[in-house]
Amino acid sequence: MGPSGETRATLWVLLASATLTVMAGAILGPVVPSIQSNLGVSGSLAGLIITTHGALIVLVSPIAGAIIDRIGPRRPYIFGLLLYGVGGGAGLVIDSFLPLLLSRAVLGVGVAFIYTGLTVLIYTIYEGQRMDRTLGLRSSANSLGAVVWPLLGGVLGALTWQAPFGVYLLAVPLGLLSVFTIPEPAQNSGDTDSADGLAGILAVFRARPAILSVYLLYFGTNALLYSIVVFYPQLLNGLGVTSSVGISLYLSANGLAGGISAALYDRLLDRTTRHRLVGIAFLLWIVGFASAAVATSALLAIPGVLAFGLGLGLVFPSAFSWIEALAPADKQGQLSSYLASAGYTGQFLSPVLFSPVIPLFGIRGVFGAAAAVAVLSATALVVGLLRR
């Protein structure tokens, strides 16, 4: 048992729950066309089934963060796992649009507590290089989930469009297992007055404005990620890949690439800086999205998802590590929750931001626009570093 009470089982449970946060949307990616046809809704409304939970995460995460700063991360984290299983699994028996949308909202509340609780648990249970390694493994687990869950979603979706929802029920036994494997970290003594708490957060932003840049980075990264999840299946349909299993292979390749780079994160960080790793990610995204925009065959559509995944595995742990370094110990819950809100705002708004490009330039225009965003981001990073 480690010095903070953790065991090897602690790490495995934390990493398993990390895969659930990406599963919330990714497992349904391959069945979006089936959801659309079976519920009789437009493509945009079908996309909301994937992204609506993100809106609730945005709203609830700050509340979850404040609760975590008050009572510690363990109990809110376990509560989130149980709620996740109930809200996600409900889709197994729902066959109309509005009730399904409501169940996705419940799922979003669960994810909010899991996401922020998991982050603060890692901050408080692990230290130094072990924390960086665990953050990298967390992102790698996310990416592994992006490999496994779309594949499973594609296979189950071939049976019925509702079958993938049953996988969400895995969160319930995982929550029960957490009761016995997750230690209660030592709590920080913070100000419990809500007004003082808000003033304290604003004071942190004034003193450490770099935190806002991390939120912007995380927002943009998630918006680009969901341009892949929502729009890549449509690109693949135009290239002759129409089955849910075939689509899931591409989404899984994206996750596999991210898992590899994230697993190497702490070792890469030993040799360079977070800024350089993020810069490399931007370059990978420029190449990846540009290749997707001009892909003329199913084979030529592979490099785009691989390049984006490799960059994703560098950016996600960097963002979490920056927040840990910049956030005061007694405000880690709240400041981590804003990171979750920024990320899921990006996911939720991704279809809204990129859809207007389609009538003008077609589905390829989405990835041309994404490449342009990556170029602007790389330029901003270089200018920021030069100004420093």
C-alpha cells in the first residue's frame, strides 16, 4: 500500500473510470445514423444524443468542484459512477427522442462528478513524477476507451441501435468496487463561504492568468475531437465506409494513437517541456486535418485520425498537469471543474461551430476548417512564447 493509502487496485479502478468519461459519447458514434433513422430525427438532433450530456457537465461541474473542495473527492466520485450507470443504461429501454435526451442529461451529471473527482483524486493521492505518469495513464486509458468502446458500440449497434446503451451499466459495479479500493485523501482546509470562494477564484485568475489559457486549449481540443466523432462518419460514408463496424475502426484508430502518446507522456516530459509537446500536437493536427480534407479513399482517411490521436495524447495530460501546478491546493476541485466545463463546452458546441461549413464546402470543409483552427492555435502558441 502506498503512502497515501493507495494500492495497485486503486490505480486500476481510477483508470477504468477514466475510460467511462470518453465512453459517454464515443460508444454511440458508430450508431448515429441508426439513431437518426429509428427515432425519425435529423442528423443534427441525432448528434445531440451524443453531445447533450456535455451541456450538463458544463453546468454541473462547478457545483461538483465546490462540493469536492468541501468534503473531498472520494464520495462525489463514487456518487458520479452510480448516477452514470443509471442515466446511461436507461437508453437500453427508451425508444423515443425526448426521454432519451433526458437520460443523457442524467448521464452528464454523473460524468461531471466522475471527471472532477477523478482529477482531484489523482492530484491528492499521487505526487511528482508519479502524478505526471498517472495523468498520462489517465489520458491513455481515455484513448484506450476510445478504441474499445466505439468497436463495442459498432458491434452491438449491428444488433440493435439500443444495445450499446447497456454498456453504461458497467459503472455501477465499478462504483461499488471504488468503495473498497479508493482511499479518502487528506482534505485541504479551504474557505467555505461561497462569496469568499468566488472572490478567491477570481483572485487566482488575476494572479495566474495562464490558467485561462489552459481552459481555452482544452476547449479547442475537445471541439476538434468531436469534429472527428460527429463528422468523420459522414466523411467515411462518402468514401464507401458505411457499416457501423467499419466506422468504429477509424474512431478506434484515433484512440489507439492517443493511447500510445499519452502512455509515453511522463517520459517525453522528462526530455522537453509541456509547451513543446503541445506545439508538436498542433503540427500533427494541421497535417491530420488537412489530409482528411483531401482524402479520396478509405485508405487515405486513416492518417487523419492517427495524427489527431497522437496529438490528443500529448495535450490532455499537459492540460491537467498545468492546472495542478497553477491551482492552489484548496481550490483544485473548482479549478479542475472549470477545465471539465471548458472541455465539454467544446464537445457540445462542436457540431454547432462546424456544421455551417458543410453547406458551403461540403463535409470536407469541416476538416479544412479544423486544420485552419490548428494553424491559428500553433501561431498563438509561438507568439505567446516569444512574448514571454
